Amino acid sequence: MSNSPTVATLSQEHFNPNIPQILPHEKMYKIQVGKSLFKISGASLSSDGPSFFTEYFSKKRSPANNNDSNNDSIESSENEVLFIDRSAEVFEWIYQHLQGYIIEIKDEVQYTMLFADAMYYNLPRLRSLLKETDYYFTNIGGQSFKIAKNLFRRKGDSPNYFEIYAATVYIDVEELIISRKLLRPPPHSAPYVPRSSEYFKDLLTLLGGATLDLDDNRRDALIKECRYYRFLNLEQRLIKSHVSYNPTTKKEEICLLLKDLSKKGVTFPASSAFPTSPCFEEELCSVDECDPLLKTCEQPASKKIKLNVTEKYNDSWNMLCYKRPFLDNHARELIFQIDSTDCTIIFNKESQSIHVDITGESAQKFEALFGSHPPNTPFGALNLNNYHYRFPSDSTQAKIETHYLLPACIYLCDLDVNGIKISQVQSLLTDKNRFNDKVIDVSDPLGVKLCSGLKLYLRKSLWKLAMKDGKIMLLAIKAIAFNGTKEYYRGYEYL
């Protein structure tokens, strides 16, 4: 990174001390570029040829155009000046190059002008040097940057914005000049990116291997910049995540925000032990005999089936796993976090069922992740439309909201309702004085029918997702919830 006059040097790998014999090495030639006159040897002109210069002066000394035995003709040839209507400042850099010096490039303007004249004069070695230099030169938000190409050595950070720009814009201009045999290169402005130069400095610092102390707002801003420049590896490294080993399941787990998940990182590699009953009447070693997915009890609520702990966890479910693109070598069981009130838990007292209602941006993200998959994949057997509903919004404006009503298990959930830790979910449902809401009857496809139950609005929640036989279930891990307007306002913070 550089915002000072510090210069960048072109690589010396292309230097060849052996100069071809195109023009007489000892002969001096005169070239006037704009208002400046340059005297240069045949050796210097031949060092980067064949070119416009070697072709021009070779024709002048050929027998058809000049009789070498005629002294007057020789003197006339030596005094002849080649006039070129181009920038003398740019030719100063080319003059240094032809004399064997390394060209020092300070910014994107110099690079662009030098590239144009290297094509105009048809200097093959200089063109190669410019295309294969170790740096990109650009202006971001009004500040010049010299960007080392080796910063993009990690998989996923390449190809990026700068590589694509260099491989298209400059190369297209070169091919245009050659194919149409233009007298001069078309005008081409230096690269400019209308983004924040301050954020880009941070990106270069992180690409170089250093660390930064970032708050959430700064982190989110840098993630957006990574997506713009296609620094996909760096984007994944900036995304908040937590990797841990669960000693009870003997599996690695990774926790990320739902909004940060990538569809290509989702996988179902193996099955896992899962509670056979997600119903809310569960006790440590006794559960209702009910469908573990739909939570519709097939036996009277009072009937209990005694199970030991081993039997209770003998049902295998395919747990959603996640492998961070470009970072991870293997997938881990995923715990995803929803940080908005897009998510609510609906308890139906009549059918003894529990569902999660996902709407808003979280529903859109859920659909983007799991909405369409090839038939030969685990999600290909899942018809997500079975859980997709469109209900009228509660707002005064007439609009339809997308909802995903998904079966849920809260057996393992560390649940906090209205600031109180809930040790037994059953207590929420048996307290008729405090919790007796009217909730959507999920069995009604139109979503019009209401029934007795409880609705918990979630401020924050952690989830696992499981599948079995083409069915889906959300497993609550941890949640902070409230159950009414008064409780909602209790969470307000003073400005």
C-alpha cells in the first residue's frame, strides 16, 4: 500500500544484456518528441525491437532508399530527425528504458500513459514488462495505490477486481490498436474506483497478514468491500465465526450468522444422534409417544413412555454441516444465529406442536440457501414449499409476507423469556393466566384459523437444522425471547 511518491519498479527478469543487431549499434539517431530532441544509439533502439523506431530507420538505410557510397546521402541521413507528435514526458521514461535503466512508476496515471505509448511505439519488451509487473496501479476514492500482486496468493482472493480489469481493459486496448492498425492509441483514462480509500487501506493491511481490532460496523463495511473487489478468501476470514468441539456429541461445531452463510458451503455429510421427541412435555427420561417431526401426538397427552437415555438418542438425523469456502478442509456441524425478530416460536396447545415462524430477511436468506437443490443432493429430496406460506402483513399497508413455518425441537434449548431463565418449557404452557395467546393453526393451509397457544418473539437465537427422510426440523440451542409489547419495550436502551 502506498499513498506517497514512493515509486514502484518494473521487474528485471525481462532484461537481456544481448542486444540484437537490428540497427548499427554505434550509430546515433535523432528523435524529436513534441518539443524535446533526443539522441539515441542504434544499440539502445535495437534493445527493444523490432519496433516502430527500428522499422523506420531500417528503411531509411536500405539500398532502395539510400546509396551508402554517396557521402552526401550519408550525411543527410545522419542529420535527419524523426518527428513524433506525442508526449515528451512519457518518452523520457521510454528513453531510460531503451538505455537499459529500470523504469520507476509512481502512480496509475504514469502507468496508463506509458502503456499507451509502449503500444504506439510497438516496443515488445516494454509491453511485456508493463503487463507482467509485480504491482497494480489504481486510484481509489481519490488516493493512488500501488498494490502488490503477491497479496492475492490465497485461494479465493484471485481472480479479483484488479486482475479482471487488467486482463480486459488494457489487453482490449492493445488488441484494438493491433487489429485496426490505428495511428495512435485511443484515449484511455487511468483506473479509478469510487470506493472508500480508508477501507481499502484496511483490506491491504489484512491481505498482508496483519490483524486489526474491528467493531461490528467496521467489520460489516469491510466485508462489503471484499465482495466488491472479489476478495472472497478475505471475506470469509472477516466473517464472525466460532469453532468448537462438542464433547457430548464428539463432533466439531461451527457457529455463524444466518446472513453470512454461503450456499456452496452447506452439506449433509453424516447422521447424528438426535432426541426422538421434541415435544414440550419432555422430562429427563420420559417422553410423549409422538411423531418426532410433526409433533402431533398419537397417544393421549397423559400417557408416558419410559425410555432410558440411550434409547432416547437412538434416532439418527442428518445434521446440517458447513464448510467455509476457501478456508476449511472439512465440514462441521452448523449452528446458525438469527439476530432479528424475524423468528418466532409458536406453541400450539391444542395439537401439542411446536413450530418456528421465519419471515422477513431471514426467510429470504433461508430460501436462498435451501430453496432449490439438484435432485441427487440431500436437499433435493426436500420440498421446501411444504413449509412456505404467504400471509397478509400485520401492518396497515396491504402487502403479503413470506413465512416459513418449520417444525421445531426446543428440548436442548437454553431459553430466556422476558429476562427469566426457563428450566422447563412445560411451565410456559400450564400457566393459563400469563400465557394464553391466539396463534396460527399450522394445520390450516390458509393460515386463517387461530388456536390457543403461546407465541415467543426471539431477539436472538441459535439453531441447528436436521433432515431425515425428506423432512426438516429446527433444533433450538439458545434463545432470548419476549412475549408481549411491555416485555418488548423493556429491552429498549436509552439513547
